[in-house]
Amino acid sequence: MSGAMMAPALSSISAALGTSPEDANLALYIFILAFAFGPLVLEPCTEIVGRKPMTVSQKLRISLLKPFTLLATQPILQIMSLFLAYNFGILYIVLATFATIWIDVYYQTLTTSGLHYISLAVGYTLAAQIGGPLTDRIWNHLQAKHDGNTAPEYRVPLMLPSIFLIPAGLFWYGWSVHAQTHWAVVDVGIGVFGCGIILGTQSMQAYVLDAFPDHTASASAASQFLRNLFAFAFPIFTPSLYRELGYGWGNSLLAFLFIALGVPAPLIPWRYGATLRGKGEPQA
């Protein structure tokens, strides 16, 4: 609910039910964590369709263990999943606090504060419309350049815009709120952030699927489990983060950590992706 239309009214709903915001958010975090169940348990079952009959316990054991096996033995999956998980962690930090700044800092009504989610939608939509065609153009160009050969690393260039847009959006958003600038300035910053998140996510998910063609469901489950775990955990310390550092330095800390992770993230798979994929356990 913190990231949906009802988010601006969350505090009022909690008060009416006699529930603290922390307890209300805990229910939200558990709900988010439950998203990991489908990818983790059900998706890998699709990889065993058409094989010899198996018992339910065997299917569950394979479904539960294969994503963790891939995550434990595939270095490139570990790198991409960690970066993707951090992206989702900071996204849910922003979503958990985005509604409250318009009420607590800008003193807007619940109805008006909900309209600011349009800026996020614009950023998401712009990235989705640009990212797909751009990915195809980059892929076709690199394929032609390498005599028709393909590689998962051809998905990496689309990550480059995200490592600039995400921290830029965090700085813009955080310090605009800190200085209480015009609301449109804040909306532009959050739109830039949202655009970067979607571009980075598109690129990383495409890379994971291409890197593990025989285990796409399990690889996807492993990365989704880790990112949902971060999305569950990060908002827990959000109130303390902004209470101690404020929106300016709080978002700056997130941006600096992203830069530390984000700059190597596209360089490692681009330069060493094939080598790292070869170092994974063959049985994975």
C-alpha cells in the first residue's frame, strides 16, 4: 500500500484501526516478501515439464534447491542479482516515504499528494518505451559487428544510463525536498529516478535470462528472491535513516552506495562475463 494509490491515507487508516505505522508497514513488508514464493517455488517446476514422472516431494525439492544452487555457484548471477536487489531496495525506500513528504513537508491534502505518483509513472513509461527498442538496436548492432554471434553481454550497454540516472534522481529528489523547492522540481527528480530504475532492471533481467538459457526460470527465481528480500528489509530502517540524516543526506547516502555498486556493475559482466559464466558449476 505504501507504493500504491492508498499510500497517502496509510497513516490515517493506521490511526483509525489503532495500529502504529510500524505495525502497518510490517504487514506490507511480509506481503512483499510473499512475492518471492511464486518465482522461487513454482517457476522452476516449468523446467521439468515433459521429463520422467516425479513425485511431489521431488518436484518441491528441485524447485526449492535449484535457485539457491544457481545463486551459490554462479558468480555472474550473484553480481547481477545483488545489483538488481539493491535497485529494488532503494526503490521501496523511496516508495515508502514518497507519499508522506507531500503531507508532512509540503502540507498538501491526501488527494493532491496522490497526484504526484504521475511523475513516477511518466518516468517508468518513458524508460519502458525507450528501453525495449534501444535494447534491440544495440543487440542487432553488436551481433552484426561480431559476424552474427550473440552473447548475453550485448544486454549490458543499456545499464549505463541507469548508473547515472538513479543517483542523479536520488540527489535531485532528496535535496529538493530538503530545500523545500517547488513541488515540480521534486517530481522531475523522482521521474528521473524511476526512469533509471526501469532501464537498469530491463537490462539486468534480460542478461540473466540470456546467460542461463537452460535454467531461465530458476535463474529468474534466484534474482527475484534476492530483490524481494531487499525490498522487504530496506524499508524497515527507512524511518531511522531520514530521521537521523534528513531527506538530503539520507538520499545522498543511498546514491553514494549505489555509485559504489553501480559503476562496477556493467563493467564486470562486459569485460569478464564470459569468464565468470564459465566458472559456474556445470551441474547448475
